[in-house]
Amino acid sequence: MITIKSEREIELLRQAGKIVYETHKYLRPYIKEGVTTKELDQLGEAFIKSQGATPSFKGYEGFPCALCISVNEEVVHGIPNDYRLKNGDIVSIDIGACYKGYHGDSAWTYPVGKISKEYQDLLENTEKALYEGLKAIHKDGHIGDIGEAVESYALKHHLGVVKELVGHGVGTSVHEDPDVPNYGKRGTGPRLRKGMVIAVEPMLTLGSPAVYVDSDNDWTVITEDNQASAHFEHTVVITDDGCEILTGE
């Protein structure tokens, strides 16, 4: 069921989103060659708790860590471990924080040291695809408007659109209705209404969009061709004149 949030709920979601944004900002200086993804997870969890919130993902459907950290060909849901980041890697960090029962959710992909031109283009264009999706949001529009905007931008830049993974509603659960695909047709899907809160999150690849789930942990989603993937996500609330980003400045 799609819910319309009250002003009180939106303010709590705004606070949760701010904590997520601040956690990303806090972690940026630590994202460098030699740090383990487990160390980043521990730093992120401690920071979230210091803000009076709890990690949304820890324990969610059995997920064991506070953050999802995915490196290179890992698309999403990477489990932090002893892998040490290397110069030239890209690392996607997906952060969720629950504040007074309401969630914020945002992912960003970061370069480690000096990355290739190909990786840099992937990051830049995936981030731009996110904002193309956000620009397509307007009250009384449709979910399909967002997907079409993301997909058309991605295909124009020869990037693969992972279709098995989608954005979602956000509220008292970190994943609510509706699904927000990164593909679609304008004018289709659920109607957008003022007060809806959704996460828009392009997950794009350098090669084929085909993916599989790592059999070792049943969580990490990986590209079938081992080409790199990037992930950018904001939680937003639908407003009279578009949307307000809840997980940014």
C-alpha cells in the first residue's frame, strides 16, 4: 500500500535523511587505499548511533552489517569484510538510518585513489541519471516518468540498466510500496502524489545489465560479465513543484 506522509512524518524522514547524508560525509575521508570494507562499516555504524539513530539495514531480513558496501563488479548488497580497497577501485556505499521509527536511505559510489577514465565516466553518468530521474518527478505524474528518464539517459551513454533491482517507497519501513524501476514508460505506473516518499536509485553497469547473486553469502549482487557497476540513490518527498531531496544538503 502506498502511503502519503503527514508533515510530522516528513520532518522525521527529513531528520533521518540528514543523518544518512552526514554519515556519507563523515566516511568520505576514510575511503582510501588500504582501508577494509569492514572498517568502513564499523565507522559508519558508530557514527549513525552517535546521531541518535540506528542502522536500518543491520538485521533487515538477516543482513549482518550496518552498511551495504559493494566494490567494482558488485552492484549492491555487498557484505563488509576484510577486503582492503585498492587504488583504482570504485566502491558503492549504501547507508540507511532509522530515526524515531522513520528511515533515510542513500547510496553513493566513490573512487579510490586514481580511477580509469571509463570508471570516472560510469560514476559521472550514473549520478547524472539519478538527477534526470529526479527532474522527471512532478505532482500528478507517474512512476514510469522516473524510469523512462533514467533509462533513456543510461542508454544514451551506453550503460546497462539492471532491471532486477529497483527503488522503493520509504517510511516506517526502509522498503515500502511503490517499486520505482530504473526503466519504464512515461505516463504509466502509480500516480505521484504530494507527500509520497520514495528512493530513486539507478544501478548502472559498464557492460551487460545481467546479474547474479553470490552463492557464498546469498546477498551480494554481481554483474555476470564482471564489468563494473555504480549505484547512486536519494530519498525524496514529492512536493507541489517536484521533489525535495531528504538525503542531501
